Amino acid sequence: MTRALTRFLTLLRSFPDLTTEAQRAQYIVEPHRHFTRSSPLTFRRTVAFILQLVRKSTAVELHDFFGSLGRAPVTKSAFAQRWRAIRPAFFRDFFYRSVQDF
């Protein structure tokens, strides 16, 4: 793996950490409801899936993505619900941060 890709993946893992309620409220719609339960679609997995730039149908990409993780795939509906729970501000801040770091 190239250094730039390694740095980008490290940034993805560390940004944001979402440990405080203020961070959760900034990036998640209704943070007291979303991304609170144990689920195969964690916040980081949802973001990683979105950032991988889907080329095939969503169902096929979800199957491939979770297959590579050794997990059962989730439905398109479950993914869409999780995606809607992430505020656009997260992607704006993530991309601004990635541009600054690289």
C-alpha cells in the first residue's frame, strides 16, 4: 500500500472519534437514536462503504463489502437508513481535513 493511502485510511479510522455527545450531535441526525445499538453497519463501516465509490448495484457492493469483512451482508434498506442518519457536515469536514492533511 502506498504511504498516501495508508495515511488516508488512518485518517478515516481516527476522524471523528464520536465519543462525546457534542460530536455525535454535530455529525449524526438524532444521535440518541442512531448508531447506538450493536449492528453490522457501524458509523465507520457506513462511511467506509460510502467512500469506496460504488460501481455495481448497491446490493452487490454490500454483499462484496461485508463478505470481505467475513460478515453477513445487510440490506439496501438498512444501508439507506444508516446513510440518512449521517449529516452532510461529516463529509464536508472529513474532506476538508483530508485535503489539509494531504
